[in-house]
Amino acid sequence: MEGRYEFVAPCHFGLEAVSKREISDLGYEIVRVEDGKVTFTGDVEALVRANIFLRTTQRILWKVAEFRAVTFEELFQGIKNIPWEEYFPKDARFWVTKATSVKSTLFSTSDIQSIAKKAMVERMKEHYHISWFAETGQEYPVRISIYKDMVTVGLDTSGESLHKRGYRKMVSKAPIEETLAAALIRLTPWNKDRILVDPFCGSGTFPIEAAMMGANIAPGMRRTFQGQQWKNLVSEEVWQRGFEEAQDLVDTSVKMDIQGYDIDPLIVKAARENAGRAGVAELIHFQQRPIHKLRHPKKYGFVITNPPYGERMEEKEDMPILYREIGEAFSHLDDWSEYIITAYEDAERYIGRKADKNRKIYNGMMKTYFYQFLGPKPPRRKRPEQAGKA
Ligand SMILES: C[S@@+](CC[C@H](N)C(=O)[O-])C[C@H]1O[C@@H](n2cnc3c(N)ncnc32)[C@H](O)[C@@H]1O
């Protein structure tokens, strides 16, 4: 399909600015930033590139309509007015895979789903002059969100959520989503020339996401997307071009100092295997090591980590000791910056230091904090012509 369209990228609450920056850096114009989503414009190539390259967004929705509805009749008519025949072939399988409603008159999501489906069928019936659709062809899932009575209708171009990169087969007990880990790394000033350590690495998400950034490995280059099935809308060639662009950009010869530690030897093994699948095994050093043994001889490194937060009641009582150990370990890291995401409310108290910055972030439905203990910037390296003059 030719033309310019609007796409909606749902992202983590509190991290919209990170996704906005990522989308602009990919070359697309931002239309709007709202709680938990960024809207941008582009052609069908934008849909392909957004799916393959964006690290921090949850999916890419192709916005097909936006209208106000306070009654089910208005919802029905609004959905029926959408030219579905331009998107769906006659044999398409189409349905509303998810509906959400916040601060709106229409709130029953199951009714919203079924009424919208009826309206879509009605539109298709009138267009094709048939009364029944076999729906034996490709899938076209639709998502509807209603916020303050404004209905946004989008085709789900991603399918499986974008946090599923395909590398994480083995996970720790409470793994962080890949998209959230990437957004948090992007929130810090870390770059591939700086040391990065995750002392509670679990399945390796932070180190792997950082290594993929450093080696320019696009998060979506090893998976497939729903939109690849839609030959009537996006040609195979455009997808091919997107994957080839991603392939051309990979540079695993980059030198990086990234380390992942965990107390659990089995999870360390799993992290190594996950890194292998992500194509970054050579770029990360994983090792079994408890937090109280964390040391590093160099200065100005970064810790970005997600320690246990006492998920179960019986683990809660171990938290003061663990967070004291974290504080003690950090005190040995000379001029480092440390970033911790945790739902543990007393983290600062037991670490023994107030964070320089703190940000509330929702990890799904769970309220967490991103504590930021900021170290100094490393001194600027002298350029060769200056070095001799001092
Ligand atoms: C919340 S999980 C980390 C999840 C990780 N970010 C991921 O995406 O898989 C916390 C991890 O801390 C590890 N852990 C618990 N106590 C530890 C200790 N004293 N030292 C080092 N690691 C520890 C656990 O084995 C677990 O893998």
C-alpha cells in the first residue's frame, strides 16, 4: 500500500520519552506522546522498520480509525465506517484480539470486542455482497482502545509482543521484559565504551540488551511479525529490505566490557545460552558470583540491575541483609554509577544511601522504582596533539 499512515507504539508507562527519542532517531515524525504510547507517521516501510529496529516499544499498531463513542450504536457505526475491505482480503480471519477501556462510558471489553466484530462483518458483507465469510485465510488481529470516550482502532502488525526477541528461552524467577530493560539502559548515559555490570543478571536480559545495542543488532532481526502475512498490504520485498538493512548494520567486532553475575549457577548457564541465541555470547562475561563478592578494579563503570525484591512473603525478611550487601558492594566501586530497578520499598534505607534520582516505573501492573546513584563522568581523554603539551 502506498501513502502515509499513523502508527501507534504502546510502551512502558513513565518511559514514553525514551520510545519517542528512539522513533525519531529511526527517522519518523512524532504526532503525539500520551501515557503509555507514542503515535508517529510513516509509510509501510516505517511499519516494517519500527517492528525490526525499535527496542523499547511493545508492538506497532497501524491506526485505521479514531472516533468518539459513548453508546454501542456509535461504536458499531464508527467501526462499520472503516473501509475494512481495503485492509482485509475476502478470506481474511479478522477479530478484536484485545480491547481496553479507561475513563470511558463504554467499559465492557467483551461487549466492545463482539460488537466491533459484528460491525466489521457487516461492512465486509456490504462490500462483497455475501452473507458469510469462511475466514480461512491470513490473520488480521485488531486492537481497540477507548480512552475518555475516544476509540482508537489499530491493526496489530507485530503479533507476538516485541519484547519477545526470540533469544530468551530460559528465564529466571522474575525476569524483566526485554523492552523495559532496553528502555532503562537508554535512560542512563551508558554507551558501549563504558563498563557495564549486572550483579543480579538472572537470565541475562540487561547484559544481552546492552550488548545488542553496542553491536548494532536489531532486536527484531531473528523473529517474525504478523504483518509479514499481509501480502496485500506490505510486499515481501519491503520486509526483505528491512531484514537486510538490519543484517548490514551488525558489528560484533566491537570491543565492550559487559559482565553478568548471579548467585545461581544454573541461571548463569541459561544466561550464557540466551546470549548465544542473541548473537552476543562473545561480548559478555557471565560468572557465578554472589553480590558480596562484587569487585571491579576500574573506575567509572555502570551497574544496571534488577535485584530480588522479596516476591514471596517468606523472602521479604531476607531483603534487609541483601540490600545492605548491595550498599556495601557499591561502596567498593570507585566513581561508578549504579541503577537499580526494584519493587522493594526500603531499598534506599538498607543500601544506606539516598538515590540522586528516583523514578516510578510500572513493570506491568507492579509499581517499581528506578533508583539512580550517579557517579562522576570520566575525565575527557586528551587528543593526541594535546597529550604532549601538558
Ligand atoms: C529479579 S531476578 C533478576 C532477573 C533478570 N533481570 C532477568 O531478566 O532475568 C534476581 C536474581 O538475583 C539472583 N540473586 C539472588 N540473591 C543473590 C545474591 N546474593 N547475589 C547475586 N545474585 C543473587 C537470583 O538468582 C535472581 O536470578
